[in-house]
Amino acid sequence: MARRGAAALALVLLAMALAGAGSQGTALEDPDYYVVQEPWSREPQPEPFTPPLPEGAGEEEQELQPPEPRPPKRATKPKKVPKREKFAAESPPPASGKSSNRKGRRSKSPEKAASDGHAVPTAQEEVRESCPPLGLETLKITDFQLHASTVKRYGLGAHRGRLNIQAGINENDFYDGAWCAGRNDLHQWIELDARRLTRFTGVITQGRNSLWLSDWVTSYKVLVSNDSHTWVTVRNGSGDMIFEGNSEKEIPVLSELPVPMVARYIRINPQSWFDNGSICLRMEILGCPLPDPNNYYHRRNEMTTTDDLDFKHHNYKEMRQLMKVVNEMCPNITRIYNIGKSHQGLKLYAVEISDHPGEHEVGEPEFHYIAGAHGNEVLGRELLLLLLQFLCQEYLAQNARIVRLVEETRIHILPSLNPDGYEKAYEGGSELGGWSLGRWTHDGIDINNNFPDLNTLLWEAEDRQNVPRKVPNHYIAIPEWFLSENATVALETRAVIAWMEKIPFVLGGNLQGGELVVAYPYDMVRSLWKTQEHTPTPDDHVFRWLAYSYASTHRLMTDARRRVCHTEDFQKEEGTVNGASWHTVAGSLNDFSYLHTNCFELSIYVGCDKYPHESELAEEWENNRESLIVFMEQVHRGIKGLVRDVHGKGIPNAVISVEGVNHDIRTASDGDYWRLLNPGEYVVTAKAEGFTASTKNCMVGYDMGATRCDFTLSKTNLARIREIMEKFGKQPVSLPARRLKLRERKRRQRVSDILALFARESFRIMFSKQRLKVSTLEPAPALHLPLRIEALGKTLAQSPLRFNVPQTDAATTVPPRSHVEGQQVGLPRAVSQDSRETRKTGVSPSLSEME
């Protein structure tokens, strides 16, 4: 007791001495100096700064604490405030970037709520410091730093009282959507141990995340402490200040403290809650940790970066300006272009990084990063903007690794696929946007699952064994209904599809937020009526490696000590997961890329916080920088080569098949290809229409760099015939139209020849003087018509056209025309014999002999 009283008295005397020194104009003006001396007390001059201790506070300390010293006289003048008071009462101005544009719900201004006349002058609010979130949502605050009076069950413990935490579908005993008190009374609380002196400036609250229940706190008190035993309630001058809470369970509400409170602990004490619900809340605390040079633990764990980059949030206009700056810094390796427009008319800008921007180089693979499909998942967008700056700077600095990557790869970076949604999230701010503000496009479409469902087409064809029609295992065509104007397809989705069909991407990653994992396809389950099922692709071993290459180089993804973001623990697969085993999504970008193009696409979830404060960007960049580069380098793994004909010309759309892998790829327009494969020996076949297939054994090593595996294909005999016919203006004989046309022409020519020969032979017989003795003007009797026909048959037998004439007898008249034109039959035996004699002797038999 004596020691504590002496210590308190010493602190008071020291404060009085410093106050006198301040009134005499001494140089002690550091605000941290004063607050450290008496961490949880406030300045004595204005009423709001000196609230009495609440009921139940330690009586011992109240007895030992002497009266507050009187301030200097000049401090009583409203126009002149002592420097010491000025620092203690400073209120934060709107912060730039993420904190500056909070437009979510706020509680009433604390200054307006104060009923006395000692409110801080308006001029002082401009110098009030802005403090970022301490990190409940980003998991910088550990579970051991959160405590509560009571809990309903473990899954609703204090460790679940984090802003925007998600319960999932199950809401089980381990992972639920908030902290919920065990009883509904005024004695419940949840507190945070900052583990160091911190200047607290505000509190953000949220209700319980639940599909079935409605629980939230409507008002609360805030208390601070330096030892977790003696607590001081934040006051508004006339009494304990009651802060406004939530009116529903998802929209966050910010309440700023009337003045910053310096302490180690902060406690939220609910005063009222939803009538039909319970005391449940999620929260985030705004505060600035005070410098402590003696604390080696905190200095050792502070994240710093040496990269000179623009660590801030960029709206649409600022993003375009940043792209322009990078392009001006590195004009020889960058190009800015757009792939289309959003629903609101904003251009979807992309940046190309290559040693020959604007053209596809034969043998150089194409890679892309996409971010912002969900407009509120901002971290991926900013990471890609930082990556642009980093690649440019390191290329100019002749970083050998970056130079090799740029010269051997054509990189495309699309930072914001959903700029309309981002603008909504940007207006809400980092902490006040909630979990879904800005997620969808302007017309309410989720781009991430807005692509055509090609999985069902493939699996149905495999189940019926490609009957009635065959479906390939790659380059599956987009259904016609999807291409119609009336289909529910976002403009951004159509733009991405056209972009991916135009450029032969080999590998890509789409950056998302809200989790810390890499998901690989398939994203859709194959079994009906299931929401989770492991559904691998034929290239599952390759996708696993690609996912692990990113996760293993991330600073936190494979850390077994870190807590889960929400409900899923991905450590059993080293920070990776099959998309369908996590949750099924039909029409995802990953599945579409794999089944419609050559591109292997993965979803990379880069952080638990979708929209982190800009003060966190430097640390997030350090977490992901190496992973972003390593993942790009994986585009050079596997085999690559050219498929050419015997003349050395590249063959486009040639199919590259790997034995044992039921998924093929195709060559680009120049005949080059890239096939991602893990190390091993593979039997690879190249085939193309009109060419003979070629097969090779290709070895893939462990060293970085794809194995060269070229193919030369020769044309088939049928292809050569077609080529010759086309060269001389002839159509291939195998074409049905051409075949029918030639058949009709031959038929008409054959009929014309038969009629001409028939007429000529008839006149020759009529004018014969030796045997028939008939006048030249007298028509031939009908009696001799059969003889004429037989004679005609003999003549036809001698003709070079060698037409066959049907057999006749004495009662036969002129054969029907259709019979002559169509059916082909053999010549009569007698006629055939006479024809053979005619060919031998050169003399035709007489008509009398034929009779």
C-alpha cells in the first residue's frame, strides 16, 4: 500500500512539475511523454477529459490520488490552449486512402454529444491523429489477446468477435459468427489486450453473422485500463458516454471516442441489444501503438520493406495515373491497353510487360494476373499495382531475375476487372464496407461464377460415352444460348472471354480476398446434390504443384501456427485446396479457362481482410511479393516447341496429347505450344487435320525451363490430292456437292452420246442399198426396227465409249429412256460375240447374218 501510494504521489508531482514547465515555455512538447507518465488518465483542464472513476473502481487508488492540479491561468482563455492540452485532446482528421472515405454508418459526433462548454475547439480537430485498425480482422491480434465475461459456447467465444468474421453454413461449436455472451445482462463485456500502451481513437461494431438468427448490440459503453483491474469509463462530460450500436447484423458502425484514450486494455460493455436476440457482436478497434524502444519483442516483429513503392489505395482515376507513370518510366517494356468496358462505361485497363510489347513472339509463353472480379476485394488490386511498379524498377536496376522473366515471358496484368464494384467499396471505406458492399457488378452479377458451365457438357458426354455426338476433352465450344444478347452475362465477363480467346495464355492467376489459400480446379462438383466433393482434373498433379509453388513461398499460408481466417483450416494441404472440395461453383473462371482454352487458371486468396487499411499494404506486399514472382516463373515448366510441316511453316490448331492425361492443348497461330507438366518422361503426340500424327518421348527435368520438343508433320495422301485439286481450281472429289454435280454431268453426256449414235446408225441402215433395198425417201418399216437396235448394239460395242446396251428380242421396241440412262447391264451374248469378231476381222457382220 505504501509503495503504491508513493508511486501515485510521485506521478502527480511529476505531472505538476511538467505543467509548470509548460506554462513557462519549456521545450517538453512531446505528447507521448505526458501520456506515458499517466497512461489511462486524461488532461485536467476540460471537463470531458477528467471523468470520475466509475462505480466499483478501486477505492484505494481514489484515496491515494491527490486533487488534480489547477491549470495555468492563460489556459482558461478559450483562444489560448496550453500545448500540453492541445496534444491530449487532439482528434483525428479524416485519413487519406482507406480511412478517409468512410461513408458507412457513424454514431453521433462525440463533440456534439457533450453537454458542457469545454469541447475542444474546431481548429484543434484538424491536428487530431488518425489511427488505423489494430488488426482483429487481419489476425494481427491473436486469440489470446481477446477476453470476455461469459460465452455461450466455444464457437461463440471472444476469439470469434472479429469484424467481418464468417460463420459459414454449419455455425457449429467451433466456428460461429461472433462473440455471444452467456447471459443477457448489463455486466457482460469483451475486452482487448493491446500488449503495449496504445492511443485508442474509435470502435467499430457489427452484429452476429448467421443465416438463421438475428443478434446484435444496439448501444454500449467503452472502458479503458492499464492493468485490467481498474477501469475508467469514457465520458462525455456529464456522465458515462453511451455509444450507438447496430441496427442490423451486417453493416458495420463506427463510433469515435470524444478524445483519444491512452491505455493497454479496452473493454466494450453492451447496454442494450436487439429485443428478440442476444448479446452478440463483432468488433474492430482503432488505435495507434505508442513507441516503446525498450520493447525488443515488438521491434523485432515489426514488418518493414525496402521497396520504394506507392503504398496506398488507388481509385479508378489514380489507378490510370499510376499506370501512365509506370509506362513513362519503362516505355520499352510496357504497354497500356483495355479489353472492354464495364456496365458503367469504365474501361478495363490492362498493362503488358514484355521486351517486345504489343506482339506475340514465337516460343514465348503468355501469362496473366487478374484482380478485382469482386470489387470489394481490394488487396489483390493493390498488390498488382505494386507488382507493376516493382517489375519496372527492378528491370531498370538490371535485376537479373526480373530481366530474364521480362525477356522470356509476355506478362499481362489486369488490376481491376470490376471497377464499378470497386468504386462502391471505395466510398464505403476499409472497415465500413462490410463483407459484400461492391462485390457484384453494377447490374448485380458475380463475375467469378458468370462463365459458361462447360463441366456439365463434358461430364454428360463422358457418361454416355460420347453418344450421340463426340465432345472433345479441350476447347469445348461455348453454348449458343450463352452468346445470345438476352443471356444474363456481364459485359466484363464477355470482355474477359474475348481476351482469353485472342491471346494464347498458358498460365494465369486471379487474385481474390477473404481467405488465405490457393484454390485449383475443378471448382464444380461432379456428383449431383453435393456441395462439397473432391473433383480433380486430369492435370491434378500439375495444379497441385502450381498451387503449392505460391503457397509455400507466401509468408503465412503454410504457417501451421496461424489461426484460420473464418471456418476452414487448409493446413492439411499446405495452404492449397481443390475448389470443389471447398465449395462448389458452377461456371467459374478456373474451370472455363481449363476447358475452353489452353490456360491453367488458379484462384489465389491473398488475405483474410478483403479491404485492409493502407497501413497494412507494405506488410501484405512483403507477404506476397516472392509468391507473385515464383508463380509467374512456373509458366516455364513442362514442355514447349513448334509444330511445323515439311516446309518449316507452323501449323496452327494442332493437337498436343500426352499419354495418360485425358486433356489436350492446341498450338497457337504460329504453330508454337506450351504444355505444363511436372518432372518426368512423357509420350507426346502431335496431330493436325490433313497431317500424319507424330509421337515423341519428351523428358521434363527439375531445373527451371521448359524442355524443347518440336514436331514435323507430313501431309496425308488425301490431303495432297486435295491440295493439287485446289491448286488447279478443282474442288475435292469428296465434297458431296461437287460429287453430285459431276455425276449429273456424266449422266447427261452419256444420254447425249447414246442418242447421237442411235440416230447415226439408224440412217446408215435406212440408206443401205445392198441388203435393205429401200428407197432413201421411204421410212424404215417397223418390222426391221429390232434389227436396227441389234445393229446399234454392235455399233456401240465397237465405239470407243464402250457403252453397254440392254439385250433385245424380236418383240422389243425402242427401250425406255430411263433404262438407257440409268441402270448399267451387260451386252447380249450374241452382240458381245459379234463385237469380238468385229475387233478381230475389222469387218462388221451383215444384217442378214444377224437375222
